[in-house]
Amino acid sequence: MMGWRTLFISEPCKLKLADNNLILTQQKDNMPISIPLSDIDTIVLESLQSSITSQLLSKIAEYKIAFVICDNNFTPNGILYHMGAHCRNTKVAKAQVLISQEQKDFLWQQILRQKIINQANTIKLKINDQKAYLKLIEYADNVLPGDKEFVEGYAAALYFSKLFPRLKRRRENLIDIRDSALNYGYAILRSCISRSLTATGLLPMFGIKHDSELNAFNLADDMIEPFRSLVDCIVYDLFNGIEDFGDFLQKEHKAVLLSILNQKCSIENQRKSVSAAIETMCESLKKAILAGKNEIILPEISE
């Protein structure tokens, strides 16, 4: 079981290891803080003026802690994860590489159906638009293996137009803090999913649908889909009813987004933390691949 703390480091500091504890010393007060590595689930290092020892980095990987590094725009752009965490890596990796296109198509159908169902439930919970909800449920029912008809795109267009009116995406070269918040939250989820995939012995570069040769996390980008609405809910709550969003995410916004890993969602008819739900999903994916089956366990937004 992973730890439970998420550390967000935004001020210049020194990070080192002592007796399996992370020792954090901020430059402004030079007072060391000790945190057991066993308590930590995720570390987000935003400060580019911080230093960290290689000994600590190695121990972070050993403890399977998701370690996320940010760029000059304070956006997550790098992930450290553990290699060789699973006792049967070769067996799992071979099965993953040899998975048939038919199985990929059926798995992708299941992933997208749950993603769109979660979008529908988000619309129902947040804005109570019954017409949009029913249309999204219809889209989910119409997703075929492999989604050759690109139903996902039609569902996304309806969903975002209702939940985030006039949302400006980064590709439009316009600033919208809601888009920045969405991308930040998705990056945190992606790092946690990548960590859990490697912990089960799966190779994150080989995806089910995503297959870019330039992307080392294709599988994580597949498996994040049903979780995205959890981030969308947080961003909606942060900015709904506010006319002047501002141009940049503030620390308090990031703190709320980082809390997503400790929030609860439904999976296997249970309420689990998002971090635990990700572990459950990744383990079920591994079992499906090894058994050649098309059923995986996915999260549900129900309340």
C-alpha cells in the first residue's frame, strides 16, 4: 500500500535522506523538517531553486513514491518512477506487448464508456442538465470497440460546452486559468497512474489506444480517461460563479488539485481514495492482459 501524504514544494529548499526519512530544509528559515518516506504518496517539486541528493531520489523510487518535477511555468513536466517493482516483470511485459488488436479495441471501448458515463454523472451532479445527461448516456451506449466512429469526440464537445462555457484551451494561444487547472490536475493523475502501472509490471510506453513513439506514457494516457471527470469536478467547484479568474494558478488552487489523490471515488462497489482506486484499476488491467480478457475495473462518479 502506498503512503497517504502529498507534498507540494514551492519554496527553495534542500532535500536529503536520513534514516528513511525525507529531510526538508527551507532556505528562508533553515529549519529541517523530517517526514517518513512510508507516509508519502506523491511529491510535487515546483521550486527550480531546490536541490535534492541522489541518495534521496533512489530511495523515493524504492518506496514507489510518485515524484513530479515542474517547468518554468510551474507545470508538471517530468516523472520519476520505480523500475523493476514487480516480481514477474518479464511475463507481464511479454503479455502486454503481444496483446491482440481485438482485445485492445474491447478494452478501449470499456474505458471510453466509463469515461463518458462519468462525464454524464458530472453534468448531472454539477449543473443538473437532464437533456445533456441523457445525450451523454446515449453516447456512452453507442461506443463501439476501438471507437472507430469517434463518439468520444462528440461527447467531449457537449460535455465541455456545458460544464465550462467559453473555455479557452491552450492550443488556441489564449489564457484561461480553468484550462491550466485542468492540465495541472490531469498531470498529477498521470504521474500516479504511471507509478501504479510500473508497480504491477506493465510498461507505460505501450498503450491500448495511444501509441506515439515520442510518448513514454501512452498507457497512462489511456488509463487516465475515466478519472478525468474527478479533476473536472474540482476545477468546476474552484471557479464556478467567478467572473475574473485571473491569469495564473495560485498556491491555494494547486493545493486543492493535489488533494485529488486523497479524495474518494466509487470502484468495485466500494468507496476508495483515488490513489487506491488507481492501484485497483492497474492491477485489474494486468490480470485482464495476462488472462486475455476484456473486463477491467474502472472508477465511477456517482455522488
